[in-house]
Amino acid sequence: MKETPILMKPEMIRAILSGQKTQTRRFIKCIHKLVDIATPSEWNVGRADDRMIPFEEWGPKRGIHLFRIDTGSVIGMPCPYGRKGDLLWVKEGFFLYGFYNKPTYKADFSEYQLGSLKCEHSSTGLRFGNWDFHWKSPLFMPKKYARIWLELTADPIPQRIQEITEEDADAEGFGGDFPHKVFPDIFFNDMGHLSIPECFGILFDTYNGPGTWDKNPWVWKLEFKRIEK
């Protein structure tokens, strides 16, 4: 069983912990520009024992997806996050405190009370009285401090980000009154009420840069459930 790290922002962590988030999308990284999904008939099959092996015999078993790229060729790529049944362990902002180096997680804090010392939260860390604790980047979080484990409930599929449906956006954590909380001032414009996918697109741009949604990049759609480990 494959175990792969995945980075999550604090708001994503809180959505997972509350049970709101069961999907996430991650960019498909490739040195070429991906044009479209290719078909097995477009793939140059390999040889073994002097016979041609059809893609259908080995590709799906390995989770290989075929893409047509800007050069006109077809390439095969597996999802780096694994397949159905594989595990993801979440890397998040943290710091260690105390004699036993107990981890404290950024997603848990807005304001915290530790004994009689009031804890003030900031983007860089926490302050207990005269003591400052600075958040460590999720990039440097070791697996032994992971508190959130996710099991992939379906094979990852490639898609354009704008293919997201309202049900998918809801599974991303955008259900209920979430859009109202995140976008209280922009729910009505000349086109009327914004849909949940449109709200997702706005937040997608805030994370990845203005205009990213309009570029409609290729992403891996990951579906998961939280497990105890």
C-alpha cells in the first residue's frame, strides 16, 4: 500500500476534521502542455517477448493515464498520489513544544487558552505571554507527526478544473453557508447569484494566482475518506 504526503492549508484541514471535505484537486505536473485525454489507439504499445502488448493489458493495472501533448505525441502518466486504497498523510503547519516535543497544529488555533496564559495567534506563530513559538512550514513536517490520514476511495482521474460540478465543489468543502462566509461581499453581481463552482473558482485564484481558473489547468481529482492510523 502506497503512502504519499500531501500538503493542506489550515482551512482545508478544518474542513476535513469537520467532515465537510472529501475531495481535493491537485495540478498535473508535466514538462509539456497537456492538450487532451488520449485513447489507447493513439498510444505506441511496447514489446515483450517479440509481441505487441495492448495498453489495456497493462496500463489500467498501473493507473496509467494517456495524454495528448502539444508536440502531437501521446504520453502515459500515473497519478503521483496513488490509486484506490492507497493512503495520503497530511502535512500541515505546526510547531513542537514541551519536554516531549508534542506537536501543535496551526489549523487548530485562532485563540487558545493555556492555563492562565492567553495565547495570541498570528500568521507566524503563537505567543504565550513573553514566549514566541513560530510555525514550521508544512514542507518540513515529518510523517511521525501526521494526525490526518486519508484513504483514496476511487482511482484519481484527470480533468480540467472547470469541469468541477456543484456536487464536487460541495465535496471540496463548499457546501452549506461556506461561500457566504468566505465571499460575503461578492455574492451578487450583474449576472446574479454566484454558483458554488463559481465561488470555488474565485478561491482557486486566491490560492494559485489571478487568472489561474480562466486558464482551466489540468488537475487530478482525488476522492478520499479520513481513517484512523
